[in-house]
Amino acid sequence: MPEISSNPVYDLALSYQKTAALTAAIKLDIFTLLGKGASDAPALAEATGASPRGIRILCDYLCVLKLLTKEDGTYGLTATAQWLLDRASSGAQGETVDFLAAPEMISMLLDDPVSYVRNGGSVGLANVSVDNQIWVRFARAMVPFATVTAKRVAARLALQKIHPRSILDVAAGHGLYGIEMAKAFPDAKITAIDWAPVLEVAIDNARAAGIDGQFTAIAGNAFEVSWDGKFDLILLPNILHHFSADDCVALLKKSREALTAGGKVMVIDFVPDTDRVSPPEAAAFAYWMLATTPAGDAYRLEDYREMARRAGFTEVSGHPLPPTPQTLVSFE
Ligand SMILES: C[S@@+](CC[C@H](N)C(=O)[O-])C[C@H]1O[C@@H](n2cnc3c(N)ncnc32)[C@H](O)[C@@H]1O
């Protein structure tokens, strides 16, 4: 027998238990309750209305996962949980489980993993079907994840002294990319494209951000609808990864034709290294696309360069957006 220090198989095969416990803790507001003060299982049970036994076993497991600490039967938050899971924190990301761990997503990945590997993609259109309701769920749940990246992109443009006045946000979802641009460039007009029910969420968010005067929406399939004009900046955030390279080229061509002179297209996405196995989050994203789309992928910079050449662009550059796992790819 080889000398191995641990057996990852047990943990890997049971990884769905982590999803379950995280979801339970978020839904019961355990992290936020503990953020208000350390507590023991009976007190947490009373505050949540859950069974003391259930809370004790959940909280002990959250200690194993390094989200909680335990001393003399009293639980507290680790620094990670305090920042990312206490709703009082400005970095709170808990609501993202409503999309990331949605029953539809779990079922797509876990019901029959062999099927999409054999098939080289989802059997059927899965997440790229017309008007798929999962994207309304995404738009509502993923705001905390997108906000950090969208702010980084807006800050990068300001740093580069790029000042777009007409901006198209393709597959806008919650609309956060356009909204952050509108805040950074108050004289810019934003046009958002997505399916109609998703755009309702974006319009609400634009109103809440006080930028609805700068915001217009076009409902429909981004490949098919008219984009109504020319733009200094076209954003393609987290959309190309759903499609084959040929479809990405079609969308990039349509984007190039809709640019003003000197305009830019910016893709924000998970971009793995040449080896496709690093960095971990960007590399792992390809598997998600395998399960949930017919032909999507996590494209590398060289893949984008080839798409750009086919779409008629001459310059492509990639800029990581730390601390997010995403990269900004700029096409001119
Ligand atoms: C992963 S979300 C990205 C949302 C947002 N851009 C972001 O980066 O967080 C993908 C979005 O693409 C939209 N979408 C997918 N296919 C589309 C299509 N053919 N036409 C328009 N929107 C589409 C979905 O409705 C969803 O809002």
C-alpha cells in the first residue's frame, strides 16, 4: 500500500454534505445570529426555532468546516465566516446559495454525471434554453458576487482613463455591470440586454441605485435582437462561457460591428491558464459548463485570441481582477 497521508475519496464523495450544511446554516441565519454574539446550541435553537439537537450537530459540523469556533460549548464565527457569511458584513455572500446550490443546479450536476461526460455537454439545452427561469434566480441571488467584480472593472476603466458614453451590457442579468458603469460615468447611457423576466430584476436594481435615468433595456435573445445603435463599450460579462467557440465568434462579430470608432469589447469571465488545470477556481469552472450547457467552456486567453482573430479584432489583452477569480479580457 502506498504511503498516503489522507484519503480524499470519502470527503470528495460526500461533498454534497457541505452544500447541505452551508445552506441550512444560511437559511437559519446562524452566522448572523453568531455575529451578534457568541452563543451555545440551546440559545441558537431558541433564536431559530430549530431543534437543539439539530443545531448542535449542524454547528459542530460547521466547526469541522472551519466556519465556526467552539469553546466550552459556545460557538463563534471564524474570520472567514464573519466577513463572508454574517449578513451584517459588507462582504456577505450567503444569498448566492440560492443560485449556486439551487435544486435545479444540483440536479443537473448530480442526477447523472456520466451522461454529460459521455455526451461532451448537457443532454439538451439545459441552462441555455430560451427564457430559462434559472436566470431570474441568478439575477436575484448573485448580486454580492457580481458587485465586487463589477466595481473592479469600473475602477480599472477609470484608471485607464477610458470614458465611455454609450455602454451595452450583453446578458446583463442583475444589471450590476451596467449599474457600476453608470455610477462611475454619470454622463454614460447604459443599454442592457437579457430575457424579459431577468431584465425586470435589472430595472429594479437600476432604480434602487438611482441610475434608472441612464438605463434602457432590450429584451430578447442577444444573438437575434437588434442592439439599436453603436457603443463605446460593449460588456460581455459571464456570457461567452455558455457557448461553443463558433457561437462566441458570432457574438464577438456582432459586437465589433456595433462599436463606435475606438470602441472596446470587454469580456469578464473565468479564464484558466494554458494547462487548463490552474488556477483552481477558473479551471474548475469548465466542469460546471460541461454539466449545464451543451457546448460551453472556460476559455483560455489563447482561445479568446483565436476567437478575436476570427471576429476581426486585432488586439486582445487579459487583466486578472483580484481578489475575484475572474479576468477582464479586452478586445479592440
Ligand atoms: C451567468 S449569467 C451572467 C449575468 C451577468 N452578466 C453577470 O456577469 O453576473 C448569464 C446571463 O445570460 C443571460 N442569457 C443567456 N443566454 C442569453 C441569450 N441568448 N440572450 C440574452 N441573454 C442570455 C441569462 O439570462 C443570464 O442573465
